Amino acid sequence: MSKNFSIAEPFNLNAKCNSAQDALVSAGAHISYGDLAAKVQTLAAAVRPGMSHGRVGILASRSVEACVGILATAWAGGTYVPISLKLPAARLIELFAMLELDALIVDRAGELLLSPELAAAAPALVFAPGASAGEFRQIGNGHPDTVDIAGFEPAQVEPDHIAYIEFTSGTTGKPKGVMVSAGAVASYLEAMAGWYDFRPGDRAAETCDITFDLSVHNMLTTWKAGGALYLMRPLDMLAPARFIRANAITTWLSVPSVVAMARKTGGLAADSMPSLRISLFCGEPLPVETARAWTQAAPNSIVDNIYGPTEATIACLRQTWTQAGRQTETRGIVAIGHPYPDMQARIVSSNGKPVATGEAGEIALAGAQLAEGYFQQPALTAQRFPVVDGTRWYLTGDSGYVDDDGVFHHLGRLDNQIKLHGHRVELEEIDTRLREAAGTDMAVAVAWPMLDGVAEGLVGFYSNAQSDHQHIANELRSVLPPHMVPARLEHIEHMPLNANGKIDRNALGQMLQTQEFGLEIAS
């Protein structure tokens, strides 16, 4: 039989070889590989008979149930779709209808969201937490058939099988479902294993919710190596060094803003995290000062900056940091380095042609880690994944350049997509919802304030509105996840326009900098 590309297969192999070793630790409870595999097989056996489209929603946070659900979906031969608990009911119903899910797996927080309206929109098969962590009971109306667990191995899948669909913000108000193949995941894991000595004794921190693809790295690199994944609670994220010390964490991947938060609270003292061996940062620009502070706090650890959009499977460029490390001088951030072995990167102009060394342009990516495209959006897929001279590329929308040594540098977004506290956000999606809520075409969102080139918040501007502040704010909260709702809403009498007659977002940003207007603050 050919190689099985199922993302559950490496976990399965460790469950057979290291069944007594810890696989998952949550709130002090330890679950071994053998026990976790039994829970996964049981759920997979219940999910498998109901599969048609193969897509299974996981409405959950960082939880044992989420981990079991992800592995069980893969074990059954399906595609898992992580769904945020923070989405408003209208967005959840929209996603359920779009995805035509075969089943929905929820943890305890997800079950609390299942109002009669949501339950009616959900698939017939719904699995909710059972008597103990990682066990499930069926609460939907689907047929309760199961397959025989005896000899039940992970379903055989090929490299083109869609392992997961990760939804990101979209410019038209419609979220984009990035379809990532099992082969792309395998290529990523192979590259990471070539650089980092992940070990059976490793203790990895799960720093991300399942709707953020850094969680895929944390889960799969750990379970492939036979290590233990420690689930962090939201409160743990406020004091990461304390969590690392308390649990002797050895491997770490998070967004840099987690470190910035720890520094602000004084929780990142020198030599405070001696257990760490591998520290990776991704999802946002890595400020040089952040890298220096982490290096001093974790003196025994490699510190690397990795870069890549969801469309290129977690990360595909890498730059190792040292105290005299390569940085992007104009921005005070660590460079993004060189492409992974099975990936290519280049800088292109607006017409798609490569630019000269040192010249700024758009970062384009090609290779084995590219996603298959966007779910049910063929036109957008063709636009963002063009084939040039026989090679399929992904146009990231990120600005960058290559220096004389072939090192890539990141210069920010070309369009109006931003990273906000680790979330990828299209400002145009917020614009769309803001226009609808305010009943006006003159509405726009601005990333502000900016710190070291990174967005710290959002401000919404509008004029000629048909609604008042409170109504607009309430409407936005009902249709957008919390991280996309502007912290401030400002009414402006005369919206600044650029030469093309479009709202000038840059001018609004400059006005915020100087506060050259008298605006009401949203309550």
C-alpha cells in the first residue's frame, strides 16, 4: 500500500509504539496516546457512516474535544473545518449552509451556542461532550450507525485530499475558505523535521485556537514526534513564562504579540524559561526587541521567525534569530529569511514580473505547500493562484524585497488586509458590514493605533448615516466576530477622498494621529 497522507497517521503510529506516553494535557489532566487513540477511534467510527461530502465542522476552542474531533475526522477520511465560537449566529448559519457539513462536533462551549435556530441549521449528526473529557454523545437527528473499531485504521488518503478548510476574512463580506491538502501539510512537516529535533519527550504549548492554522503546527509536529501537547487557557496566555516554567515546556510557537503582552506585565525576566529548546514566531511581524527579550528569557532555545499565509500551509520562509540577526532595518523587525525546501519565493511587480534585487514588490510563493484554492470561489482562486510559465503561484498581497544575500524582507500589506492580534482581517469586510449597519456608502474601517508596523486596534468612520452610534455598534456585534468590531466608531462630517474619488483611508489614519477633528466616541 502507498504512503497514507492522513494527518492522523503519525499520531496513530505513536499510539501503537508509545501508548503509555502523554499525548494531551489539559487543566492538569493527562491523556496517554493509547487513551486518546481509543477516544478518537470511537468518534471516528460514529462519524464515518454519515459521510457524504466529507466535511465535518469543529465548533470548539482549545479543548480535548476539539483535538479528538480533528483527529477523528481525519481518521474517518474527512476534512475538518474549524469554526470559531466567537462568530455571531448569522455567520454560523451562513457557514453551515455553505459547507453542507456531514457532521458537527462541539465541545462544551460550542454546545452552549446551539440555540434552537442554530440547531435547526446544523447537520443531522451532531456530537457533543459525553461523561468524561474526549468522549461524545450524539444529540443530532442522524442515524447512529458506527463501524467496527477492531482493526479500524486511519482512512487511506492521497496527497490531494483536503485535510482542512481554514476560513479567513474576505474583501466582499464573504469569508474565504482556504482548502489545504494533506500533501501540503506533509511537505510542511517534513521541512520542519529537517530543522528541528522534535522529540518524544517534548512538551509543546498549544497557544492558538483551532481556527488559527498555527494550531496545526502545534498539534501535528508534537504528535508526529510522540510528544505531549499542553492546552493553554486564555488566562495562561497572559503569563506565558509562568505556564512554560510550571509545565517545563520545551517547544513553543505563537504570534509575537503574546510576547509583547508578557513584556508589558514584567513577566519575561532573563533566564526565566530555561526548559525551552525551540521557539518559533509567526502570524505577525516579529519586532527585534521582542526577539531579543525572548532570547534572554529562554537562553537554551533556538529563536526563529517563520513567515507564510494560510494559503501556503502555516509557514514557508524561515529566518533564524541571533543577537546580531538579520533584520529589516526600516521597520525594526526580524527578516523573514529563505523559502522552505519545497517552496519558491520571489518579488513581483503589479504586472506579475519579477523585480530587481532590493526593489519592493509583492511577495509571490510557489511549491508543494500551496493550498488548493478557495472553497466554492473559483474566480478568486484563479486570480490569487495564477499559473505563470507552467508554475502555479500564490500572490500574497504582502509587500517585500530581497536583499543582496537572497534574504526576504516583509514590508507590510499591499492591500487593506491586516493582522490584528494574530487574526487575519480584511478591512473591506468590515467596511461592508459598517455600510450596511450605518445605511450609508460613506463608511470605512482604519487600523489604528499602529505599533512597530503592527495594528493594535480598529476605528470605524462613517458619514451621512441613517442610524445612530448605538444601533451601528449593535449591528456590527451581531454580524462580526469580536476581533473585527471597531473599538471606536466615529461620525465625520466630510469624508476625505483621494484623487480617484475613493475614501482616503490613509488620510483618516493621519487624522487619528493628530486628532484634527472633533468626533464622538462610540459607547
